[in-house]
Amino acid sequence: MIILGEHNGLYKKIRKKVGKDKIFLNFTSGILHNSGKILLQRRADRGTWGLPGGAIELGESAAEALMREF
């Protein structure tokens, strides 16, 4: 099972509707590089560092989602 951090509420809502059927969740992530620096984000759930990214909303492209996450 995937736990989605801040999207955990969304995951639970989907599970109530589809039960244990398989679901396909789309995510995006990317590297923003500027003058030798890379943008990282600190995860609120674990405090670890990682690349910016997140779930793609319905009707949104991967590029649009990544721009929103940046």
C-alpha cells in the first residue's frame, strides 16, 4: 500500500470508493538547477530531503504539476 503523505486523505477517499481494486496514481518529480545549486524540499512527514514533486491532479499534465510543485 502507498501512503501519500499530505495526499493521504485523498487516498483514503479513493479507497472508500474502489475498495481493494487496483488504482493507478500518477506523480511527477524533477530537478531544478541554477548556477550549480539544486532545489530540494524537506518532507513534512519524515524530515528527509528530496526532489520537489507530487501527485498529478485530474486534467493536469505532468509538466503543469511539476511547475505547481516547484
